[in-house]
Amino acid sequence: MIRDIEKLRTGSIKSRLAFLLRDSAFYGGLSAFASMASVFLVPLYTRMFTKAEFGSYDILSVVVMVVVPFLIMGQDSAIARHFYETEDQAERRALVSQSVVFQIALSLATSCVLFFSADLLVSHLFGQPSFAHYFRVIALSLPFVVLCRITRNLLKWTFQRQRFLVMTLVSVIVQFACILGYLLLIERSIVGIFVGQLLSYAVFALLGVWYCRDFLTLPRHWHYLGRLLNYGWPFMLIALVGALTPAVDRVFMVNVVSLETLALYALGKKLTSLLNLPLQGFQVAWGPFVFSIYQQADAAATYDRVLGLYTLFMTGVSLGVVLLADPLILVFGSGQYLGSRVVVLPLALAIVVDGISWITGVGINLSKKTYLTTIVYAISMSVTVAAVALLVPPFGMVGAAWGVLLGRVAQTGVKTYLARRVWPLRLSLGRVSLLLGVTALLSLAFQALPNLLWAQALGGMLAGVAFLGFTWFGFLDPAERAQVLAFGRKLRHL
């Protein structure tokens, strides 16, 4: 672990980017895969259940998980920030244990409250008393979800790659087996999805505690907890807003549109959530990367290079998802879900814009003025709620999707502004904004084409060529173009 940190601090920008890519692919990629595993079962769910049942599953799984950021209380970010400040093993053990005990106690208490108040909550939130049984099963799983997240983070910070692999990839396989076993052998019911998740979370929570036993002990004092909570609570709000955003649109829609329409929106969400695989992978590796090099003279240049590469990659992927929306919908759903195509563009761009804020807003974390994030996400949530409330009644699920995008744009703009005030960094914001605009225009032009096979094929090719042309002549500078050409020459000689 120490050797890796020294490599980052003393290495070149190129070597740092290679390190970030490697950790993003391993730790970040596996974390994203574990958190998004349910997406890969969507093709089964859309064929096994009715659209109304699929809509019910979606709204329950999204809304109830809003409570998870509250249970984590920003401790994943807090421990990551303070873990590397000491080399003393006993101090690290005390710091981690105080945070873990607090999170477990909070999650157990919350789980009990939600379990016993399920009937009241589902009646007020969804107007569907039949949801109470599902709600109770989800409530029981919450302490195990928290333990799984805590232990996965510890394994990541201590570079225990094999155990991290078990807690992510293997846990997903076991969860799939539990869910499919219930649905195929016991009962084809939505509750089977939540029971399968509960069983797998319980098994791997216990395994995670065993893996991390060297970092856990019964706290003898609580000296570190106040510092950790003080640093972490703004990140709790960040995560809470992130979880509320997909819940807000569902809550507004469930009382305006049918469960069948909600199912169309849900499939659009699941489809664009594929963009979260590289994004979440990047986010997991980004924090340790930032804090390990921020004192170096060329740190700002490194951050700027990451911003350019991230934006180029994610806009390209988002354009690809828009161009291939219909085939992807047919794979994840069926012909009856093709109406989801109208929400793909705004939802995809919302994910890209959200990821940009992680880079442009890094100054807030470096300055330790994390309270500023409360301003950022208060504005973001206010804009999202207002936009969704105004746009859903006249435009339905399309209005919800564009409302989500408007909220993310507001979040990124405010976060970038405040970050530059407290920790000035020279970042190439102009070219990033231009690339986003070009991607949006190409996507809109493609969606305006007639729904004919030849028109879609020709339009997709033209949009792809236009994107590549703008990237080469309008986004990359001469030095970057030279690097691309040099890389191409190396590939030809392999």
C-alpha cells in the first residue's frame, strides 16, 4: 500500500493516469458491477412479470434505498480522507471501529422503525397497501447492505484485491442464484427478488466482517467519531440527494401516470444506468487518487487531463447509447417497451454531467470545506423537484427525464463555481461544455429522424462521423493529436 502511494506522489502525469485507470478498472469496476448487478436481470424481469409488476418493483427498490446514504452517514468518504493521515495500525483500527459500530447501531435502529411502520409508510408514499410485505423484507436487509459496503471499502483501502473480488463479483453471482432459485423453484413473485437480495447480503456481510477482522475492535473511546461525522455528514447529503433524485421522479409520477408508464420510464433508467458502470468505477478510484497527489506541483494539470479524457469517453458512450437505444430496449425489455426511447437522451446526459462535477468540484474536498456541498445539493434538489413537478403533469415521463437533467446541470454549475472560489484550479471548462453541447445536438438530430431502418442506420453513421470529426479537430489540442497518432503507430507495429 505504501509503495503504491509513493508511486503516485513521485510519478509523472502519464504514470498517474495509468494508475487511475488500473484502479478504476479493478476496484471501481467491481464496485459498480456489484451495486448495479440487478440491471443484468432486467431482461428476465420484463419477460417474467407484467409491466405493472415491473413498475412496482422499480419504485420500491429505488425509493426504499434512499435510506442507505443516511445509514452510511458519509463515513466511506470520512474514513478515506483520514485513513492515510496516520501510519499507526492501532490508530487506524480505532478510527475504523468507531465508525463501523456507529453505522451498525444506526442501521439496526432504522431497520426496526421501517419494519414496524411499513403499512403506514407505503400507504402514504405509494398509495399501495399491498407493498407493505415487500417493504418489510427490504427493511430487514438494510443492516447487511451497510456491512457489505463498509467491509468492501476497507478491503479496497488496504489493497486486498482477492478478497475484494469475492465481496463484489462472487457476491453478485450468489445473489443471482438466490433470486433465480426463489423465482423458479418457489414462487414467481416480486417478493422473491427482495428475499434473494436479503439472503446474499446477509452471507457476505458476515464474510466481510471476517475478512476485515484485523481492522475491527470494540471501541474503548470515541475520540475519532466526532471528527469523522463532522467531515462525513455533507457527503451523506450528497449521497442522499443522489439517491433521492431517482426517487423524486418516481414519487411524482406514481400519482400522475400509470404503473405501465412508470415501467417504461424504469426501463429507460435501467438502460442509461449502464453508463454508471464506468462512472462509478471512476468515482471509486478518484478519491484516493486526488488526495494522494494534491500537494504536487503538477496536480492541477493531472486533474485537467482526467477531466478531458473522462468527458470525451463518457460523451462518446452516451451518444452510442442514444444511437443504439431501440436494439438495447429490445434486449432489456421487448417491443412493448420501445416507448422508453424518448427518455434515454436526457437521462444519459444527466449521468455524464453528474460525473463531470466530481472532477470540477474537487476543490471543495481539497479545501476540507465540505459544508459547501450542502449548498450545492440543496440547489440541485430544489431545481430537480421544481422541474419534475412542473414538467411531469403536461409531459409525463419525458418531463421527468428532462427535469432530472436540469437538476444535474444546476448541481455541476454551482459545484464548479464554489470549488474554484475555495481552491482555484485551471481546468478546461470551455472545451468540455462545447463537447457536451455537440453531443446533445447530434443526439437530438438523430432522434428527430423517421423511425425507418435505413434512416436510423444512415443517421447513426453520420452522427458517429460528426462526433469523431469534432473530437479530432475541435476538442483535442495538437499535442494530444500527436499522442493519438503515436499510439496508433505503436499498435500497427504490434
